[in-house]
Amino acid sequence: MRTSKTFLSLILALAALPFAAHRAAAIAGAWASNPQSRVRLITPWKVAPSPSPRETDLRLGLHFTLAPGWHVYWKNSGDAGFPPIVAFAKAPGLRGAELLWPAPQRFELRGGLVALGYEKEVVYPVRATLQSAPGHLLRLSADVDYLVCEVDCIPYRYTLTADQPVGTSAVPDPETVPLLDAWWSRLPAAADSLPGVTTDGVLEPAAPDTPGGAPVLEIRVHGARPALAPDAAPGLFLEVHDTFDAGRPEARVTDDGVVFRVPLKPHEVGKPLPRETTFAWTATGLAVRGQPFSLEARRTVRLGAAPAANAPAAPSARLALGSLAGPVPGALLAVAATLAALWLWGLLGTLRPGSGREALGFAAAAAICGALWALSRQVSFVGLAAVELILLAMALCAWLRRRMDHRRTVSFLLSLGLAACAAAAPWLAWHNRLTPPPTDAPAATGELHRPAA
Amino acid sequence: MRRSPSLTATLPLLASLFLFSLTSARPAHASAAVGETAPPFQLTGIDGKTYSLADFKDKAVVLEWANPNCPFSDRHAREHTMSELHKKYGQVVWLGIDSTRPGHSDFVKPADYQAYAQKYGIVYPILYDETGTVGRAYGAKTTPHMFIIDSHGKIVYNGAIDNDPSGRKAKPERVNYVNGGLTAQLAGKPVDPASTKPYGCSVKY
């Protein structure tokens, strides 16, 4: 009897061995390694849930680790390189493996070239569906071609494999789940899925009086603010366009969102700009109600037409004021305010300093910025911060002026700083203008175009 | 102890400089567009001779940005992609241009370059653009980056050599844009596509 019990235990143990082996192994494929990088396929499960009776979404990942200084590419690689090309082998029950693109970084290369991609580590999420699982093992296999670059570039190709056990109850893999979660969360959200956030664009023709002027793509993300993280300034990444080369985007913050302006160069000269064309973009480094996000969108943008979402139904008093905030009235106002501030500060005429006029002068200088901010309708946070910095430095000078004997020097510095403020404010007002509303009636009612697909 | 006024002077000055630095957006590294006049140049070849674009007036010219140490240029040299096209279109001038700066590890000296060209049967001139001036004028971004210039000196193609960055496509699937462009050009037809996205290593300016 004892012998039979021992025998039975042995049989049961042997029967459980293959399954135990599957459970023990992490379900990540083997690394394919080279001196610059290594790459493997990963899944979030030690045992994937069986698809019966319904199909199961498979969250796979193409996991790279990169040697310091080396990078791999986003779907638009930038000026050089190319993005990874991945072809999954047909496997019974596996359907539609699609490589997805987390928000990338921008790398400045020598010679003014730019690369878009990832350094140190990246997991390209792969979305697939498991429709059926004949047997208890899904054999994943993918041919991967990729280019890894530092200063030099080296192409590699591998066939990566991973054997994914499938069972009735899912067993997550504690090694790969956090990794996949982290990189899936870096996928840009579809613009339409973000409450309170919309995005659109307008193609602005080159100014006719600017020799060699370039058309500009203006992309607006309404309802967004810059993310507060120091390494996450607002960024824009355009997908490859068949008509234009894109320059460096400039970001600025407006009253109702973040605006990017991208100089474009048509691939062919002598052809009229398209009346409308489709751009696809990913915007990063944004936040809404304090929550950071990145978004992706594909929109048809119209030439010189402000989309309806950006055009207020009726001009508000503030907008009417804003229309006055051109460089000339701004400059005149600034000069007048500067003179007033200088007088209050005791730098003009016979007034002597030290009788509380520093505070009045400071208030006047602040008023310059405040008035121009109101008139200009929008001033970037960075620009405003710079003006405030100057004011702060001037306040410091004003304080020191009372404590030091170098009154002439400090007086000179005060006036210099004030003049810088005065010059900067109208420039900011001009710089932060939005593309003017359309002049022709059809464009004025322009609707927000979305792609058919 | 009295504080130096220069200390207080630097604060507003730096702030002003920072502010005005925001005004200067760096220009895009845009390519010479199709339809533009090809920027003229005069460069020295690996053979020591001087070549000028003006020497080839009234002829179609192909410019190929090359770098033997770039795996993409090297693959096309091994596969004779360029040299076969050069042979096929004998009436077309083919010039290789290497804009790698001297001092970069990819820079190839003339004797080594000549040996490389001989090894892979490259008989067209290869020109040094050590300062990168010509590369920047054309907006050459990658090796290879191809330009076709028509007999009137206008750029009619700007882009990749083909549609196969990984070099993995079977030959029937591989579309050689320069081959198509030269065929169209010599037949007096418009080049289509006239521009594509070049792939490869970045030019080592």
C-alpha cells in the first residue's frame, strides 16, 4: 500500500513537471545581443489565459536595452536612420500583431541633423489577439530589422522567439509586467479620448514679403498646459509627410492651451501649397488638471484657415484688445511706461532717490508687463518668467542702490533692465500671436477636419 | 566689505540675454527642393583631380552621398547598386560625394578610398567635401542620399536610392527610385516620385 502511494506521488509529480517548468521560467524570449544593444520579445504572463470562449488581447513587447549613447528609432526616424521593421511569423491562433510607438525623444546630431527615438531602454508595445490556442503553448516568432546609432550606425537583424504557455488561469510574470505597464503608459493617447482636450492645426503660407520664407504648420492643443516635470517640456513629433520637410517645432503656451509652430519646406518648389493636407503628430510633455499626458492625432489641416474650434463665436472685449497688440502700439506703450517708470524712480529730472520711489518704479515696470500681457492675449510662461526675472533683478538693484555708494552704476543698471523689459514685452506680444483668423468666408466657418479612416 | 557692482550688473544682463535667446529659432536642415537650381560646387576627388558641376553642363548628373564606413553605403557598394546603374546609364554623369569631416573615424584617406573603389568596381569619381559645405547646400542627410539633376541644372529627384532600408526585400519588390527617375528623365517624362525619405547613416559633418 505504501509502495503504491509512493508510486502514485511519483506519477503525479512527473505529470506536473512540464507545467511546473513553464511556471518557473520567465516568458521572455532569449536576448539577441551585440555590443551596442540587445533585444528580446516579452509577454506579461508566465501562463497566458486561454482564449476560449472569447479571444484574448495579447500585450507583447519588443524590449531593447542600449549601450550608453546609442539609440533606436521612432516611426519617423528624423533626418537619418530607419525605424525597426518587425514581421511576426504566422502562429496558429495569433492575429494582427501591431508594433506601437511610445512618445520619443529628440537627439540633436552634428550638422544640424535630428534623430527621433529612444536611448538606454525601450519597450515597443505590440498589440495582438489570441483567438485560439491549440495545445498549451503559443510559439511566438518575429523577424526584426533595426538600426542602432550613436555617431556610427549599425544595422542588425534577428529572428526572436518566445514560447508562451497558455492555461485556464493566467499567471502574471512579475519581471515583465511592470516593464510592459511602464511602456504601454508611454503610448500617446488618442486625441479624441482625452476629456477637455482637443487638437487641430492650420497651414500658414509664407509671408509674401519674406524672401525665402517658409510655410508654417501651427498645431494647437487646446485645454493642455505644460507638464511640470523638468525633463518634459512640450514637444511635437510629426510623422513623415509626402509634401513637406519639417523644421524644429517651437512651443508656446497660450491662454487656452499649447501651440506648436513648425517651419515647413515643400519637397518641390513652384507648386502651389495644397488647400488642405493631412498631418499626423504626437505631442508630448503636456498636462491636463495636473495629470501629464502625450497625445497623437491625425488631422486634415487647411491652408491659412483657423479651425472653428479655435475661433470664438463672438469677439470678446479681450480679443478686441488683443487685436491691437501689434508690435508698434506695444512698443509705444512700453516707451511711455518706461519713461513714467524712470521718472518715478528718480532717474530723470531732479528727484532724489530713496524716498520710496523705488517701489513705485517697480510697480510701474510690473504694470508694463501686466498691460502687455493683457493686450497680447497670450504670453508664454517662459517669456513671462524671463521678464519677471529681470524685474526681480531690478528690485534687487533698487534695494542695493540705497545700501551702496555706486548710485550711478546702479541707476544705469536699473534703466538698462527696465529698457530690456520694455523691449521684450512687445516682442513677446508679437511672438505669441496666433495665426490670424481666415479672411475668406468659407474658411471662417471651417470645420475641424478629421480623416475618414 | 563692499559688494562689487559688477555682480549686480550681471543679473539683469543674463536675464536679458536669456530672454532674447528665445527669439532665435534655429533653422531647419532642409534639403534642396525638387525644381530648385542645383547649388554649384567645385571639389577635389579621391584621384586628386578637381571636379566642378559646371563641367557637366547640359548633362544629367546623379549625386550620391557616400561613406564607405556606413553599413548602408557599404551594402550598396557590395551589391553594386550604384555602379550597375552608372554602367546602365552611361550618358549620365555620376558623382559620389563624401562629406565626412577629417578627424572623424569614418574619414577615408585617398589611397584607401581608391582601393575600396577598385574592390567594388566603382569607376565614377568620388569627391571630398571635407568642410561639408556642399552637403549642407544640398541638405544631404544620409549616406546614401541621392539627387538627380537634369540637363538644365534643376534638381528633379531628392531622396533614397530605393524602398528597402533593411536590404531584406526580394529584388522584384525592391523599387530603385534613381533607376526609375533616370528612365523617366531620359525619356523626357516627369520623375515620379520626385522626392522620397532618404535612409541610412547620418552624414558625418
